[in-house]
Amino acid sequence: MSDLREQPDPRALLEWYDRHARDMPWRVGPVQKQQGVRPDPYRVWMSEIMLQQTTVAAVKSYFDAFTSRWPTVSDLAQADDADVMAAWAGLGYYARARNLLKCARVVHQDYDGVFPDTYDGLIALPGIGPYTAAAISSIAFDLPETVLDGNVERVMARVYDEHTPLPAAKPILMRYASALTPDTRPGCYAQAVMDLGATICTPRNPACGLCPWRTSCAAWAAGTAKDLPKKSPKKRKPTRLGIAYIARRIDGAVLLEQRPETGLLGGMLGWPGSDWTDAPEDAPPIKAEWQTLPAEARHTFTHFHLKLTVKTALVPMDRTPLRGHFVDADVFDPNDLPTVMRKAYALTRTQ
């Protein structure tokens, strides 16, 4: 780490944020805050859960749909699990949707629909970890908690010219971020430093000439900004294989199966299928003449790549499945399926 000639000034970043804050559906901007508008903890919480490992662009439409359909945490708490999981379909990381419901129900039942206004109270809720608790505390309740996401890590690594690779650098970067978190306007500051990383201090080609902290940035002075943060080499992802069985009854109904609550795609509706292994067992969910499609459905999860063999069949009305249940054609909506299941279905539409 290089020595700095001057410490980054949170006030300079806040002044920049007041002029350049991103407009987001879950955010109360600096002008609104000056007018006395307070952030809604429900909307802050919802956005933070959705934004975990997901881009702002991907989240916006889901956030709008969820908050329109379930405008309060109590509305969400009383929703049917299947409706929430279907509304989440396509956003990925489905454990977040299950935790969303668990948390909403605890807030509704144990806190009369009002989110706790302390870090300790928030982190005790289902699905809320240290980062999310800090973000809600700061943004919703203006508490001086330190928020450290990927954008902030990148800003801190560059401002302090920190070359320790991630993830080992996380506690070091947290110390830097904590030292800069101000007692004045901490919620705006948290959003400002995230905006700085998202719009100026970007992973590639950072716009250093526009940065309010440029003169305080050790990496800019050293010419190393583009090389930071350093990251340890990623392990190569393994590839798993599976089989998806897409059966359609002669009246158009399709055979679907609800996945177990735990594990990938937990609680989601999808095509009956095999385990995802090196050598999946061919075990059709209903007796039929199965046809194997010539193309595979491919999808990448966090820890592995998946290749699905897709088998299709047309079955008579009186055939009983070994597992799963038929969903009428006028009720079935492929958009309610997880992305990998939609990919498998799309292959049937091209044959």
C-alpha cells in the first residue's frame, strides 16, 4: 500500500453524490432527503436482497413488479409461496426468494410489520447477513454502519493502492471503508461510494478524471488503478450432466414437479428430471415413448456448469405420472419457470 498525501474526504464524495446520484426506484435521492422524505426500510431491504449477485439493470423490473403486487412487508408475508417463487423466476439464486418470505413473515408476525431499526435487530432476521444489515441500517435508518460491496471494495483498493488479492483483502478493505464512513449523512455516503464504484471507478477503464477523490487516490498517483483490486485465481468450474423430461398431455397440459425446498432452485416448479451428476440416471417420471432432442440446454450456476439432455413425450389423458403433476395449458406460463427450465422448454419450441 502506498502512503497518501491526504485522506479521502467524505464531504467531497457527498458533494459529488448530490449532483450525480443515480435514479433508482428503491432510492430516496439527496434532494428528496433534504425535503424530509425518509427511505422505506421495506423497499431498501427488498432491493438489497434482489441486488445480491445481480445487476441493477436486471433487478429493476422485478423490484417494480414485487412492490406493486406486494406494497408492504405484511402484504408479502401473507402471499402464497408459489406466487412469490413464480414472480422471482428468472432472477436466480432462489434461496433469496425463500429467505425473502421467511424474513417478511417474521417482521409481520413478530414486529407488527415494522423492520427493526438497529444493526443487531436486522441481522437477527432470516436471510440478512452482515452486509445487508449494514446497508439497511445505513440507507434506511441513517446509522453510521460500513457498507462493503464489490463496488466499494474496488474503490478502497484503489484509493489505498492495496495489492493484497481478494478475497484475502476483504478485512483490510473493510478497515479502510470503516475509517471513511462518516457520522454525517451516512446513508447518502454509503450510496455515494457505491455509485462511485459503479459509474466512475469501474472495473475497466475507470474515469479517473471525473473522480472527486482523484487527488487522494494512491493508485491513481502510482498508475496502478486499472490493475486493482487484485484477485486470487478462480478455480475452474466443473461440468455436471442432467436430464429434463418434458411431457405434454394430448389436451396440452404439461407435467411439472416442485423441487425440494433445499438446494438449487429450491421450491421452484420445473420439469421432472434426474440428479445433476457426472452420470445421471435415466428415470422418466411417466411411462411414454420418450424422444431425445438433438440439442442440450446449457446453464451456468455459481459453482458449476450444467448440460441438460432434454427428452420429450406426448402422453394420453389417462396416464398417471410417477412423480409431478399436470398443469393445464391455460394456466402454464413458461415465464414462471427458472431460467434453466425455460432454456429446456425453448428447445422444444424449435423442434
